[in-house]
Amino acid sequence: MQVLKKKADLAEIIRERRSIKKGYNNKIVSEETITELLEDAIWAPTHGMRQPWRFIFVGENQKQDFAKKIASTYPEDRQENRENYLNEPSAILVVIMEKGDNQKKQDENFGATACMIQNFQLLAWEQELGVVWKTNPHIYDPKVEEILHVKEDERIIGFLHMGYFDELPEKKDRIAVRDKFSTFQVG
């Protein structure tokens, strides 16, 4: 049996990770780096081993066309703003999930995909690659689904904006567990 790293190492990565929303530098986010991170991230818990995710990588060479197409689904007066917004990150990873044929499977698939995204974010952080999970209105737009060839039994879970960065965002404290924790009482 392989010995795991000390708990402190993992706990430290979990506590240090931040969502990097802006301030990306010019270092290229390669498709190879993302696929390597995903090879580990997909080891997330997944009900029935359904592994309900798939990915679309938008790198430096595709970003401008991608941003223009997605922005075109917005009202004309918002298109320039949305195009600029989608051009900010160095790369984008679109995460698409199989819906599941009932509510239980939908919930399980979303839970598994969210776990996989968290794995990805932690692995990226370890490589000093910033990630933020975006759920802007366009991920729910049928026109965007059409642009991205999302199937009828799938949905977009989010756009992961990615880029290397030079400055850490400020740490935001969490509510203490004791404030959100109770023990079941009989009666």
C-alpha cells in the first residue's frame, strides 16, 4: 500500500486555494497542461462510475473567436462587454455534464462533476495555475448550447476561467464549523 502525503499538505492546499478572477499574466495555459490535470481530477467520486463529464478546451488560438461567438448571444448593447470579459482569462475550460434520466441521477451527476472540478482547481493551484468556476447566464442559453454542440441529454456546468497570475487575492475567512454544526437529538 502506498503511503499518502501528510494530511497537512492537502489541508494546506485546500486552505490556500483561491479563485483567480482577474490579473492573469501572459504565460500560456497549454492544452497539454489541462489534459494532465484532468487525468488526475477525473478520479473524483462518481455514482455508478458514470463519469458524467466532458470538456471543451478554449486556448489562446481559439479564445477570440470563442468570445465573439458566445458574446453574440447577448443583447447587442452587452456584446462588447461580454466579449472583453471572455477574453480576460488565458484559457477557458467548458465543463459539460450528462443530465441523468431522473432527479436522483441528475443530483449524483452534478455532485460528481462538482467534485471533479474541485479536484481540478486544487491540482491547478498546486501548479500555480489560477482557476475560477463561472456560471454566468450564457451557460444556460440554448444558443450557447448550440454553438458548443451540447447534446439534449447534457448541460453546461460552467466555464472554468484559467490563467497564471502574479498576485494572490485576499484570503476570505470561512464561517466556523461550530456555527453550522449540530448533533441529532432524539425526540
